[in-house]
Amino acid sequence: MNGGAGMNRNNPHSHANNRKPEETKEKIHRPAPVLTDKVVQDGQATAYICENFACQAPVTNCEEFGRQLK
């Protein structure tokens, strides 16, 4: 059983990566465009809940995060 093209024979869930290491690193370190205006608040982990292209106010505590998810 060869697992198909681009598959690692030892790990059926891995795929071959044809990118050069520097190209992969560049993509990883560049934030997605949707995140460019989202910033950390007061040096704390910050959550942004967004739906239909609109985001609620950012939150830094679990209780408020839970309220926004409901």
C-alpha cells in the first residue's frame, strides 16, 4: 500500500510539502489579511469574535468571551 502521491508512507495524514523552507517560513510569519487590524489588548491574550464580516469588541477575560460566544 503506497498511500498515494504526496503521502508519507509512515504517516498517512502527512502530505509532501514542495515549497522551499524559506517560502514556508515567509508564509508562516505573515499574518492573514483579516488579522492585520487585530491587536493584543493590555498585553493579554485577546479574543475577537467575528461573524458575517463584523467583529464584536475584543475581550481579554474568559467570562466575557463566553458571553460573546452565546
